[in-house]
Amino acid sequence: MLIAVNKQIGLITFLALNLIISSKYQMPVFKYISMKDYILFIFSLLICISVQSQDTTYAERLGFPKNARIIILHMDDAGMSLSSNRGIEKVFEKGVANSTSVMMPCPWVPQILRYIELHPGTDAGLHLTLNAEWKDYRWQPLAGTAAVPGLTDSTGCLWADVPDVVKHASADEVDKEIRAQLSRAERMGFHPTHLDSHMGTLFASASFLQKYIALGIEKQIPVMFPGGHDTYIGKEMNLSAEQLLYFQNIGKTIWNAGLPLLDDLMNSSYDWNPPANLKDDTSLGKWRVALYEKAMLQLKPGITMVIMHCTDPSQIFSEISDSGEKRKADMLAMLDPGFKKFLKDNGFVLTTWRQLMERRKNVK
């Protein structure tokens, strides 16, 4: 069964990822396939197109009302630093964002997992991590450098940049590492509600993506994947109709394997850099709220995951990264009562990965 699933994933992802990666990372990823495989790919594609109308959202299939805008407000980078954890904890307790994912190779994982243990029902997944992007604050692969040498640089840490991972690492090494991260989570008593990808590295290669999806299907853990209409992410990444169709058909494979799926993805907030004239937290938060509101009004019906990085920067966070202000802005926006009112007034419905999987189990 798993072999068959992997085969289908590989065929469907082949052309999709070639187009996406070439445009995003300016690197050739095309490899020849046999005519037999090509015909099988087209046959699979046609079957998928025939069994699903593009007018039906995954939200509807999961029982949400037609035309409803369902959102997961997702906080990345749990476990990366104490500042990251504190920001996420504050928002869980007093704000509106309702999901997170943990970077298992990072130093502050034990602290955030204790928090999750003390708060049953927390929607927390694995932020599968193949990069250590900061200059002086870094981490190593959990599988061990000897087991996955292609994932590490000269310091023995994970590569800082996505293209270096694609250039040096094999799909088998990626598979070993993401399985090691899941294994550590399970040994620590943490059972993730979903899987996603730090810095999108698992989306940077068709073979990496295949391993990611296959792991989710094998373990029956939802994977973050925008396989629906992809209106927002399509515009953000300037995807062609052909590229969108490929993504949608990868999505159908995931859905048919029993996992829930996103209709769209909003991943633009990390590019919103605070202007220099914002002098206090109040103005920083209001500026960020305005950007979120403007962007979210563009969202179409369906399930959209909105990615953010809520952080409460300490005095030393600047020694890790210069991104503290925009991460703090995310935290302040999610704590803002006005933003909560905006969501209610505009009919947004909050959900979590845990709830999506429960709904998916009930769909025949």
C-alpha cells in the first residue's frame, strides 16, 4: 500500500515541483522519466480531475458551511528560543492564534513540551527542520551528522540556506532526519497534530516533498499542504493555472489517503518589515493588525492556514536574529482585541489541525 502511495505521489509531484522550484529558487530540478511513467502520470491526473469538481472546497467536504472562510492561525518556531515559546504561550492564553508547531532539534523544546503537556488539547505539530539559519545560534540534525552528512555544513550544523540543502542532501537523508524528529517527539510523549516545514525546505525538492507526504500518510498525521483553490498563495507566488492544477492533484492524493487538506495558505507576514517610525508597542501592534486585516479580506472560502511567528523578544533575542520586531508585532496583533472583533465581524471561523483530522475521520 505504502509503495503504491509513494509511486503516485512521486509521479504527481514530479512536474508540479519542477515548475514551482524553478521559479522560486532558480535551480533546475527536471529529471527524465520513462514514457510509461509519463502515461501513468497523465492517467492519474485525469482520474483526479474527473472525480472532483474544483468548485467544492475541502472545508465543505469536512462539513463546514458552503462559502465559509475557515482559518488556522498558526504560530511557527516553537522551541526555537525561550522568547519564541513565551510569545506563543501568551497568545494561546490571551490571544486568538490557535495552533503552533515545534522545531525538535532546537534547544528550548523541553520547555515548550512541558507547556503543551500542562495544557491538554493544545494544537501543536512538528515544524520539520532542515535548516539552522542564524549566524551564531544553531542546531544539529537529530539523526546525527554521521547518518545525514549531506544535511550539514562544515560546523556539523544544519545548512543555513534552503538551496544548500537541495544541493547537498539526498531524499533518503531527509527521510532519516524527519523520522528522527518525529521519533524524538514521540519518545518525549508528544504526539503532533500535524506536520509542516520550517522555511519550506521540504517543498524545495520533489523528492523531499514525496518523503514528507509519505511520512504523514504512513503515520496518519495531517501534513500542511495547500491543495485546494490556492487563490492567495497562487497570487503570492505568481503560480500559473498549470502549476495550480498540479498542486491540486497532489492534494487529491493526500485527501484520498485519509488526511485533511488546506484550500489555501497565507504565508506573507514574514515579509512585512516594521517601518522605522513606530516608536511603541501600541503603534507596532496596530500597524500589524491593519496588514493582517487587509490581507485576510482577500481570502476566499475554504480552509486557509495563516502563518506567523509570535515572539516576546528578550533583551538578548537580537543576538539570535534581527527579526525580533516583526515577530513581536505578530504577537501583539494576535493579542489585539480589535483583531478578534474583526474576525468575528467578517465571519471567519477558527479551527485547528486536531479538529480537521477529527472531521476527516468522519468523511466516508
